[in-house]
Amino acid sequence: MKFWFILFLIFLGFSCRKSIESELVLPKPSIAQKDSVAISWLALGDSYTIGQGVNQSERFPSQALELLKVKFIQTKRLTYLAQTGWTSADLLTSMSEQNLQGHNFVSLLIGVNDQYQGIDTSIYRKNFTNILNRSIELAGGDQRRVFVLSIPDYSLTPIGRQLDTLKIRKEIDWFNVINKQIALQNKCIYLDITELGRAAKNYPNWVAQDGLHPSGLAYSKWAELIYTNYLMY
């Protein structure tokens, strides 16, 4: 009798362990395979697009594409046409000089240097309209494959707080009213990352070490917003 009782306890312990192990087994993450859907992305803009102050892998387009791997989507081509300090005029000029190819998606974030340099909003409106029209052409004429990101409010950064923060905030809002209006009129996607940044004003780790630009963590929030609101298909 004692033998059968011990055997029962061994069996019970084995069964419980097997059950616990089964509960702890997690599904393996889906990684984009060679036969996955391949997309190309053209990222237009300035320092925010190329991720001034962070590693290339931390830029928001790169992080958004990493998120897409779980949807069996891989990158065929990720092209940046952006440079620190560029205004809308600089971007427009560069686009006219480049032999740009078509892409599945085009992202556009431009205007902070227009505001910083005191460029008139009427000039920005004209330049932005031309840039967006060209972006739609590069996306094969499909407006829903073009998404515009609002200009971040740099008055919240350590460097920005040394400047006229009220003036910066007010003017950033002016420029964002313009780019949002033009984007929606053209039926493009518009993502407000300005309010996202303002909501995190008390989080110093959202700012890069240069004290001015977003950190990789902040860009990850942009990437999540892009993924959940647009590229998740």
C-alpha cells in the first residue's frame, strides 16, 4: 500500500510540473520571413526624421518598421531625405534635385526650422503644399499612403526652456494648423506627435543627450503611434 501511495505522489508531482510548464510556454514572436510582404518607405524631413542625437536604429521610421516584422512585413527599401536644419524650402529644393523613386509609404515632418528662423507662415504654406503634392505622386497617387507628422514642441526641452517658450509654443501651433489643414484637405494621414510630447514634458528620458531633440524612447512612442494608426494592415 505504501508503495502505491509513493508512486501516486510521484505521478501527481510529474503531472503538476508538466501542467505548469505548459502554462509557461509562450508563443514565439513572428519574424518577417523571406516570403513576407515587402514595403518601401521614403522619410522626408529634418533633424527629427534622421534622429539627430540618437542611433540610426532609434529613428522613428526604423522603429516603426521593426514593429511591422510581427505582421510579416519586411523592409524592401527605407530611404531618408532629411537633414538637420532644413526648412521646407530646403526640402523642396532637394526633392526637385533628386531622382526620387516611388515608394509604398511616404512620411513627412517639416517646419520646425521655418518657425525657428522666423519664416512667414504664408511661405511655409506654399512650400508644404508643394512638398505634399510631390509626396502623393511618389506614393503612386494614393493619399492614404502619405502620412504627415506634426512639428514637436521643443520649448519643453532643456535648451528650449532657455528661450521664449510661450512664443515657441504659439508659433509651433500656428505651423501645425497649416500642415494639418493641408494634409487633411488632401486626404492624407495626420499624426499629432506634438501633444504626445507635451504630455510627457515631465519625463527627462524623452529628450536626447543634446538637450534638444527626442530620445530613442520618445521616437519609440512615435513609432507605436504610426504602427497602430496607419501601418498596421
